[in-house]
Amino acid sequence: MNLYNANQNTYISNNDMHIIEAIGEDSGARMTDIARKLNITVGSLTTSMNSLVNKGYVSRKRSE
């Protein structure tokens, strides 16, 4: 199932929804922690996160 966001003219996939759910409301979540929660590699998560950033569903910032 894909959901369509008419405002941004983008689709969100099941995979995207799982990632958003894993992030939850923890705005300080690290990529390593999210990948571990989803049982995927950080590289796979990075690819998916880049797509979500481009679609405007999430934002990223480097940890300090």
C-alpha cells in the first residue's frame, strides 16, 4: 500500500511508514538506533531516509 500526499505530489510506501514509526517522536534518534530497531543496516536506512527527506516527511541533522 502506498499513500499519496497531494500537497507534495509524493507517495509514501510501507517501508517509509515503518521508518517514520521507528523514529516516533524522538527527534534525537540516531541512525544506528533506528536501524537496530528495524533490523536493517545503516546503509539501507540512509537510502530510505534520504528519500523521506526529499519528500519532506523528515529532517536530518548531524549529532554533535
